[in-house]
Amino acid sequence: MWQSYYSVTSLAEAADLLAKYGDKARIIAGGTDLLIELERGQRPHLEAIIDISRVPGLADITIEGDDIVMGPLVLHNHIVESALLHEAALPLAQACWEVGAPQIRNRATLAGNLITASPANDTISPFMTLDTRVTLLSASGTRTVPLSEFYTGLRRTVMRPDEVLSAVRIRKMGANERGIFIKLGLRRAQAISVINVTAVIGFADDGETIRTAALALGCVAPTIIRLPEVEASLVGQRLTPEVIRAAAQAAAAVPTPIDDVRGSAEYRVEMIRVLVSRALKAIAAGEQANAFPQHPPLLWGDLAGQPADGLAHMAMHDASAPIVTHINGQERVISTGQSKTLLRLLREDAGLPGTKEGCAEGECGACTVFLDGAAVMACMVPAPRAHGASIVTVEGLKSEDALHPLQQAFVDHAAVQCGYCTPGFIMAGAKLLEEIPQPTRAQAEQSITGNLCRCTGYYKIVDALLDAAARSAKGEHA
């Protein structure tokens, strides 16, 4: 899929490599979009991958005056977990929760979501309402671009081939502002938006008169769009039923969305009206945060989404450079597989077939493994990322003389049906029990939203998860 793979130790190194390779190189951080493109042969001229995921300090979230600044390695789960973002940018936290599943949110970065530039990307619409600016770094310097000027069309941005996104800056919502993100998908989890809506409303001192309004829509145009005329019509008004109705109808009249497999244009127009109405009603009632989960499972281990210890120096992997890694507690030196995914490295080169290939697109979860403690989908990780990392597969869960308690619970509850998806469920569930030893049923269900069972065996799987937790609480052995 590539000829050379570089793991850099600084953004400066990444910028120098971009200057060398130009449009024949791509930056990778999470890679949840790029790897799918490579698997589909959409980047045939790519020569080099530049991995910034080991650079220290790039997953930080800091406050600078009235702004929140996020590094390019800030993950969706960082935002889901952040009390600061819940308070100061709730719509962004809500959007991040809607992206993918825990394993994807442990890899996918907000910077990558912005750069991919799909109108279906959930985080872009809240970013559009929060006066977002992005900083672009190249070997020749930096520049800052307002997000309103960043997109030039469908999946197109103003970024040059020699630039890397080095920071994302948003303004903090004020105490008098309320915001919400609402998404319409075709399933409860891992859904691509049919449409999504973000509304941020600022109130005057009386708490009722609208002083500022920002509305953004996703999946209704080639780019995420704002609705300036509708926003202006709300200023000076109160969120009465009549005002909400008029604003929702006006919002639905603006775009001319496409027909596609997820929904017709007519359906999308009607759902714009419905979702804008719901968003404004929730804000009017002060219920904008009601649907956000409490203590959601993140499945990201002790490092909490931060990069593991950085590399001492830049590493370059091609066919001549072995991958030195730790798998299930043993050091492995693997001389092949440098240009494939971690999933295929584990199966074909490391001889560990327990990690299954189901979709190779990060949707089924059959390939779930632990990478530096975090549950990830191995099909969404490039194999060279394993160099210097710690990996655990389903083969590494059991002890020498006993199954993992969750493995035994799966046996006892007949949660294993055809068995193909079972390793992924076991891995996700084991990480849940490590993170939340006594999960609620809702948390158990949330933890496996990234795992699909074709035999529709979810009830038994959840029962096994909860039973393993109950046995642990009683000190029972499986």
C-alpha cells in the first residue's frame, strides 16, 4: 500500500518529509479514513506514509484566554471524556460520541475528521459554529485559516501537499450560551449521518432574548453549511413555538440535498425541519445535555488515549526494516508485512489467527486488539505502528491454566454461536471490565457498539458480560 513508512518524533520532521515527497506522501495519525482509501486503491501514487502518532504533546487540550486549543492527536474519545469540553463545547462532545464506536474513537483524530472534508463528518458542523481556526505547518512556516475558509468543495481543502495540521482552536461557549448536536442515522451506532444539525444560541441577560445564533447542517451540501439568514432572523427573538417553527421551516428551505442510498432529497429536507425544531426546543427547555451518556465506556486503558513513550529517533520501515514489537508479552521480530495492516500482520506474519477479518473497514469489530492498552480495530492500524508497541490479541487473554473470566462466561451463557465474531466481543468486553469492573447494562451495550454479530446473539453476549462482572465482585473464579 506504500513503499516507505516513517514514524517521526516531531512535527518538524514530518514537515521536512512532506517537503521532500510532496503529494506522494500522506500524514497518518489515526488513519481510519486513509487506510480504507488505500485498501480501495484510491491513492495509487502514494509512496510514503508519515506517522505522527508517537510525537509527544500532540494530544493535549489547553486553554488560551477564551480559546480551547487541541493538538492534532486529540482523539474523539478525549473529547467524550473531557469535562472542559462538556462545559465549554457540548455540541462537539456530543458529535464525538456519535462517531464510530469505542475502538474507532480510540484511533480517529479530530484533525483527521476535519481534513477528510466529508459533509457527513459529524464533528465539522459543531466546529463550524464555534469559530474554529486551524493552524497549518510546513517547512517554510505556519499559517492560520478560519474553518469557514478551509473547505473549497467536496473533500477538498486549502491545505497544500507540504502542510500538516498542527492545532485546532475553538472559542469557549459563554455562560449565556447553549448548544446541541443532533444526528439522524440509519442505526443506533456506527451510522453515517443522513443529516446532522448543530445549534448554538447565545442569550441576553434576561436569559430568554436571543443575542447570537449559529446553525450548521451536515450531509445536505458538498460541504458543511451555515445558515446566516436563519441565524439573523432569530436574533432579538425568544424561542417561542412560533419562532422555532418559522426557523425550522426557513432552515429546510435553504439547501437542495442529494438523493443517495441513505435518504432521498425530499426526506432530508423534511428531516432538516424536524431536527432544527428539536434542537431549538431542547435549547429553549435547557435540555440540550439530557441525551449525553454518563460515564461512557472508552476502552482505552491506562494511557487514556495519550501516546505511549515516544521513539528515541525517527524510524523508517520498508521491506528491509523489521518490525520489533511485543505481542502477548513476548518480543517479536517480524521481518515481513511492513506494507499491510496490523490485522494482516497478526494473521499472516505473526501466526495469530484469533484476530478475525470481517469487514476490513472498521465496522464489524472482529479484529479488535489492544494497542498500547487501548482497544482498536486492527484493520484500521498500519502494521509498522506495531514497532515498539505492545499488542494483546485474544490468544493472550487466558492464563496458563484457565480461561479469562469473560471467555468462561461466554461458554456458560452460550454466547458463542458461529464463533466468528467472538474474539472481537471478548476483547471489547475484557477491556470494559478492566475499565469499569461493575458496568451497568447500558455501559455493557455501549462497549460493544463496535462489534457486529451476524447470528444476532447480543442478549447472551451482554448477559455474559454482566455475569463475568458479578462473579468478579463476589471473588469467584471462572
